[in-house]
Amino acid sequence: MKKKWLFIGLIILAAAALIIGTWLYHKHQIKVAEEKLEKKIDQSVKQNPGIAFRKAHHKQGDVQITTYIPLTKDKQDNKLVKKQMDTYIAQDLKALRSDKPRYYFYTFKEQSSAKNTDSFRIEKVSYERQGTKLVQLKKRELIQTLTLDQTTNDLLTLQSIFKNSFYKKAAFKKIVAEAAIRTGKLRVANGKDLAAIQFPNKAGAYDFHLTNEALILPVKIPHVKTVKKVTIPLKTIGYQLKEKHLNKQYARPEVPRISKKKTIALTFDDGPSSLYTPKILDVLRKHHAKATFFVLGSNVEKNPALVKREMAEGHQVGNHSWDHPLLTKRLAKEVAQQIWGTQIAVYQATGHFPAVVRPPYGGIDRQVAEVAGVPIVEWTIDTLDWKAKSGNSVTKAVLANAGQGEIVLMHDIHGKTAASLDKTLRVLKKRGYRFVTVNKLLGQELQSGCEYFSSYNHRTVK
């Protein structure tokens, strides 16, 4: 009997030893995995040349959080980076819902930055324990970009880098939207989504990256997951920024001077037409005349080579909506699709964006102007060529009203207009006129939200 109980006791001891041994081995394997992972993260942070850091560990239940805090030159915590990391830690601990142990690492990466600045990417990498392995849950996430003034160690905001509140204006939203289009990841159908593009535009916003070449902003575009940031070259907006953090001066975009000679702007709407636009371009080239073509996005999509030719031959291309609706009768998102769908189409065809919009029928109100985000160009001379009985009647309509600084409305989709153009140009040239694009005719820095009729007549859209 004693032997039996002794045998049972030995079995129990062996089982206990096996269980304890397995547990200890399991725990050891986890510890090895944790140390190996932390060493790996350490090495990635050490790739920041010349920047010392301090590690801080936080634990709550099965959640372990490690933060890597950059140190200043006097070996103190970078307080701004630490403050942001502490905020994220609190959010993680509050929001965590998991039945498995988690490991979060908040790291930093120094980025190339503008003059007199330091810039850090705060990144997060997440792991989950599965058995004795630590499995990465997702790719390294960019949580925040912080740009600091080297001389004061203050956090830079939009207000502190811009000379004025340009970042709040529709013109800046247009620049951001165009930068999103330049990524090449938007389709024409995303035009309506650009009206709802979100990006930092408050005075205290600091989630941006400023380099010597560009301003980089995070963006959110409805229905577009592939565009998360945009890059705006400083050659586009550098003149709006304070000089402290610029490595060179940026001049305002050159504005054409109003010519002292007699000038007139010929404009053609609704094209490009594969039948008549080439004929009009040939006549313009013959007379060394420049014009402005207000194109429909739907026709640009059909005839991209013609839009490219218009620009290559020195003409201006303007936006005339996608398919010619009365925009004042449309919802904001529909207006956005009409305008921005066309901007995308023209950019895809030419690599350039129309700088002005002519709304169909001249229909404009405040909503349309705000969604467009660019200057509105109308006209002073309507040839009514769409109902002309002959090319000669189109010519007469132009000649009867021609004057210095006028903008003439025609269409490059009508045969009579194409037939009339040679005579129109010959007579106007004899009268001393030069033919220029609308931007050159207006000879000033055009403002979004304004409606221009001629070189002497414009107003704010109300």
C-alpha cells in the first residue's frame, strides 16, 4: 500500500514539476521575445544620428507601453514630444479592449526640416502576444509630426509660420486640393470629394512638416484612402511664409502688366471640339494671336490632345464645368464634381490646372464661388455665335463692340465661329489690337471669390 501511495506521489510531483517547468520555460521564452523586440526597437531609434533618448515604461494589467523620448542638448526630455506621447498613452489605456497582452512602442524619427527648425515624426508600433510569440498587429503608424523652433524650442503652428491667415482662405484649400490631385491617385469621380477635403487650417494647428522645399500636410478625403498627405512646393506658397524658417526668399507669382497697347481677350467656350477647335487653333497661330479656352471636362476627356495643344501654343485653359449645368441650381457637392472633376481632367491631360473658372451661362453665387476656389471670369461682348446665321454675323458682333480691355465670348464648337475668325482677327489687327489671354488682359493678381468682366470691371461675388 505504501508503495502505491509513493508511486502516486512521485507521479504528482513529476506532473507538478513538468507544469512548473513548462510555465517557467514559457515565461522565459516570453521574456526573451520581449527583450529581443525591445532591442530591435532600440536599434531603429538609434538610427537618429546625434540624438540621445530616454526610455520610459508604463504598465497597466497586460498592457505594456514603452516610449522613446528625445533629449535636448542639455540632456533634458524634449517636453513637447513627451507631452504628446503622454497624451497617446492615456488614450491607449482608456480605449484598449483585448483579451491578449499588448505591447505598444512610441518612437520618434528626426526628419529633414526647414532652417532653424527640428522636426520629429512620432510613430507607433503595436504587438500582441500569441503564445510565446510577439506578433506585430499593423504597420508602423505615423501618429503625429511636430516641428520645433530651434532657437526657442517652441512648437511651430500654422500661425507662427505664415505671414497672415492665408491658411484659412479658399485659395489655400485650392492649393491643397491641387496637391492631392498631383499624387495621381484621384479619379475624375473624386471631384465631389475634394469639396470636403480636411487638412490643418486653424491658427494653432501644428500637425505639419516644413522642409526647405515643401510644406507637407496630412489630409483626409472622403472615399479616398490612398491619399493621406500632400506635398506643397514652397515655390507655390513660399511668399506667404515668414522668412525666419526659409533658406531663401520666394517672390510673389509674377503678375502680367496691363499692356499700354490696345488689347482684347478672345475666349472660346464648351470645347474642345475635334471638328472645330483645330481650325480655330490654326487661325490663331496664323495671326500670332493668343486666346483663352474655357473647356468642359467631358470634352477634355474625349479630346485630351487638343487641350494639350492649346497650352503648348501659348493659350490659356480655363474651367467651364464638366457638362454645362446652371451651377446656381446645384448642391454644393454637385458643383464640386462639376468644377473639380474638370480640374482633374485638365491636369491629367496637361499637367497644369486651370487658374480661372467661367460658370455656364455666367451663373454665379457665393456657394459656387467658394466651391470653385478660383477667380471667376465672365465677358463683356457676347457674340451670340450659337445662333448666328453666318460667320459674317459673328465678326460683326465682335467689331461693333470691340474696345480696350474687353473680353469676347465665343464658342469653339460652332462652324460659323471657326469660319469667322480669320476675318475678325484681320480687321481687329488693322485697328491696332493685340490678342491676349484673360490673365494677361486683366493684369493683376486675381482673387478667388471675385468676378471679372473686363480689365476695368470686377466685383466680389455675393
